[in-house]
Amino acid sequence: MKALHFGAGNIGRGFIGLILSRAGYNVVFSDVNQELVKALEQRGEYTVELANEAKDLETVTGVSAIDGTNLDTVAQNVAEAELITTAVGVNILKHIAPGIAKGLTSRLGTGDVFQPLHIIACENAIGASTQLKEHVYGLLDERTRLLADQYVYFPDSAVDRIVPIQHHEDPLHVQVEPFYEWVVDRSQMASAFKPVEGVMYVDDLEPYIERKLFTVNTGHCIAAYIGYVNGFDTIQKAIADEKVKSIVYGALQETGAVLVKRFGFNADDHQLYIAKILERFVNPHLTDEVTRVGRSPLRKLSPNDRLVRPALQAYEYGTETTHLAMGMAAACKFDISEDPEAVELQTTIQQKGIEAALSQYTSMDESHPVLKQAVAHYQQLQK
């Protein structure tokens, strides 16, 4: 069995590629990083280390790689694959769409009896596979689109595994936390799909993806932003500080109230879930930098992402938004010159002021109570 995976980075190798290899797939990585592509091609394997006391090590074999900039090679592999996955970042999906579209055109242009193909975007975003489908379909002719409607499926998924920035002599070696969760929407798949061992399939993905996004991702980024403004360089050091931890915990109580109301999660069970997430953040065997977790603040401040979306829902329910607003304020203090989004955010704040900048990126009106709350916290941070 052949799986084509876009993105040979740490998440691609340490999470998705690992699971697919365990399930019996020969994994072909497509990436634009020529160093990674060359190393994978030469060695055909790499090692994954668990961030636990034993430092358990697993060798992933039967892998290869292709140059993601070579459209013809990408298309050929799309035409041949039995499963396609991605872990490139949601903003990069549009850049891999041309290769997928060309491959589907070739695959569906043979006149043969077509086997169903599943394309799963494993990104930290709601509806990432659906977004990828829109990018791909925009590049297909009408005949291919009609065939794709019958034979190509883009099930959305929720993925969860902490993979920090790596500093290893071996460029292919990757360290990951022991915990992982990969959930796929079964209702968007072919009726006779081949399940992948290690993947959970559900009929309604929304509760799972929002629980993960509003707990893991919300908590992680608030720990990064509050940790950053308090001078901490890693998530582990930040969460060890009682002030930072209390703000993160408060934010997860606010998102938890939303999740319990929206999806009917058992409140006590959700408190256990929050406790589990906080335990993962303080894993002593991981070193996760706040600059990695906090990167791309404009995306994290966007209206459908981990800060604004739960805050607006909490406001609609009449529940607290104080700590989520603190997270938004701290995100506006994230001043990292190597991060283009952070640079843009700081420039916009300087040019337009904090109210207009927050309104621009969150799509909230400047008079919205949540935005005003965030502005008040920002002004406190300025002092």
C-alpha cells in the first residue's frame, strides 16, 4: 500500500508518517526541503523518540521522498497513491493543490474503474480537508470534478500531538510526546474505506475538533503568549509559574464552559481532560519554545481560531471571557522579528492603534465587549 504525505517536517515524520508506516503503508513524503528529501531518499528510514523516562525509540522504515516543487513527480505519485495526507500548515494547502489537481486529472482520465481515494489534511484548523478540496477543485475541469465527486473523498480530521522544535545532529530524528490522537470524520468517507490502525473514526467530528482546538491549542498558545510577556523561553518554564498557569487554567475553564454547553460533554469528564492537557504541557522530557508555539499570531487571532472563536461563543452564552481576552492581549505583545505575522501585527498596532489592529484581525467591532476587554488587558501589559 502506498501513501503520499505532503510535509516531511517534524509532525509529518513524528506523527502521521509514523502511524501510516505502522499500519503497513509505504510512505512517500513530498517536501520542498531538499535536505530532508535527499536524506529520506538515501536512507529510507528514520527514528522517532518518545519524550518519556525511557526515551523509547522506534525506527520507521519503508519510506521515500520526492521533490515537492516538481509538479510532474507529485502528480504521478498522486495518481498512484491509495491514501494522501498532509501536515504542511493550513496556509500552505493552496500551494500543494496544483500537484494534487494535476494528479487527480491523470488518475481520473484513464477511463478505468476507479478505486476510492481519501485525501486527509492533518492540520490545526477546522475543516482543513474541506479547505484543501476547495483549492483543488478550483483547478479541475468540469469532467474531472464530476468524477472526483464520485471517487475522491476529503474527510476532515482532528490531530493532536505535541512535536517541539528539534535540535538533533541527525536531521531525520524526531522527538514527540507519547500522547497522540488522530480523529477522522467517517461520514465524509467512502462507505467501504480501509481503516488505518491508530486512527479513530467518528460520525460527527465537530465536538472532537473543537474540544481539541479550544483546549490543547487555546491552552498552548496562551501559555506561549503569557509566558513570553513574563520572560519565559519555554512552555515548561511558563507553566511552572503559578501566575501563568492560573491564566491558562482560567482560559480552559472558559472554553470548557462553551464546550459543555455546545456539545453536552460531561462537565466532570471535561475537567479530567483539562487536567490531562495541563500535564502534557509540563512534560519534563520535552523542551517546547514559546516562540514556536506562539508563531503566526495573526492566524491565532483570526475569528475562527483558538482565541476569538471560543471567546465569542462564551460571550453569546453569557459566560466569562476574561482569560481568553488576556490571551488576545498577550498575543499582541508577541514581538518576534523572525515571525512575519508578528512583525505585521506590531506594525499595524503602531500605525493604527491597538483597537483598530485587534478589530482588523479578529473581525470584532471596536465596540465589542470582548475586544474592549482585550484592549484593557493590553493597556495593563503596557504599564
